[in-house]
Amino acid sequence: MKPHRVDLRDVAGLHEVVERVVKTRLREVRALAAGLERRDRQGLHDFRIASKRLRYALERFEALEPSLQAAAERLASLQDALGEAHDRDVLLAILPPAMGATQRRLQREREESVDQAVGLWNALSSYLNDSLIG
Amino acid sequence: MKWLAKTIREERRALERARRRFIRKPSEKRLHDVRTTGRRFRSLLEDVADLAPAKRLLSRIKRAAAATDAARDATIILRLLERSVDAIEVEAAQPLLDELRKQEALATRLARTHLQRARF
């Protein structure tokens, strides 16, 4: 999924660059949050990539805008949970049919990771709504 | 926008350093570093493309990332399978474990070959 272009024409200064980049990347994540609710492999993957872009932007700019640090840390936890789910999706796709017990375990772990990601995203989403960058 | 120029320079150097370290002595950790620094740099260039267009550099970074995908996938999946396989299914898992180990070794060699030619 290609990232949206950040419109930086006529920006007045660095703080405006930060604001436009963060808002654009946040809009992308919100637009793809339905994928997290659907819990399907592709939806989770797209949401994970978009949230990674947002996290990188927040981490890069937190030296200029320290208020971004808390959101970046929460996104890192969200990334971990989504990464765990993704790794299990990849392995489940190639697991031989004779490995039913392992498959059930991986499936259970996958659902636990998605549950965790949903909880983290709900908390983060509210946090972002209340913050300057929301 | 001195800050932006400096950040681009630093992230470029970080990727180039990670690339050279991986080529000198390939390892799981060093491959991870190449991929992470590459993703961060790519994300920066995409974010500020209006101010600092770098299409050719972006293409090189994307190609390098693609060249390392298979090695990273094989490593991650192999480690996960090694720690997840149910005790009663160890035998059934063996062919897949063997295949993933082969894939990991081959894909790491191919990633190294590609990164030897790449420059950031």
C-alpha cells in the first residue's frame, strides 16, 4: 500500500512540516483501522504498515516536538502486537495439514495478539483524539 | 530547513553503515538493522518528498528492501516454528524446518550479493 503524499507546498517552517506529516500519516492509520476490526490478514497487514509509518514520523520529530514521544511509545507496543499476529499468519499459511495441534496453538496466539492490538489501538485512538495531533 | 537536510544526511549514513556491516559479516541482527534503517529512511523520504525529492534513491532503497525480504521472512518464520511446534508434531515439522533453514541460508546469500552492489 503506497503512502499518501504529504502536501508540503507553501509550508512556513519546520513545525508546519511536522504537523502536516503527522496528520497525513494519522489519517492513513485511521482510514485503515477497519482492517484491525475485521481481523483478516490483509487488513491487519495494511494497518500495521500504516501505523509503522506514523510511528517513524513521530519518533523522527519527537526531538522537535516532545509531546509526540508518548504516542510513539504506545505505537511501538501496538506494532509489537501486530507483528506477532502477522508472523503467525505467515507461518499458518505454510504449515502442513499434519500439524493440527501446532496450528491451533498458533491460531490462538494470533487471536490473542489481535485482541491486544485492538485494546492498544482503542486506547491510543482516544489519546490521539485528545492530543494536539488528533 | 537545515534540520531536514541534516536528518536526511544522518539517516543515509546510518543505512550505508548498516549495509557495510552486513556485507562484512552477515547475521540476523545485521540484516534486521539494514531493514530497519532502510525503512526509516524510506519513510522520511516519502514524508518530505515535496521538499526533498529523491525518486532514484527511494527506488534503490525499495529494491534493497525487497532483496532482503526473503531472508528476513525465512528467519522469522523459522524461529517461530522452532519455538511453537507441538511436542507430538516434531517429526511432521522436520521437512518444513529443513526447508526454512535452506531458504534462510540461500536468501541471506542473495541479500548479501544484492547489497554488495547497492550504494546509498
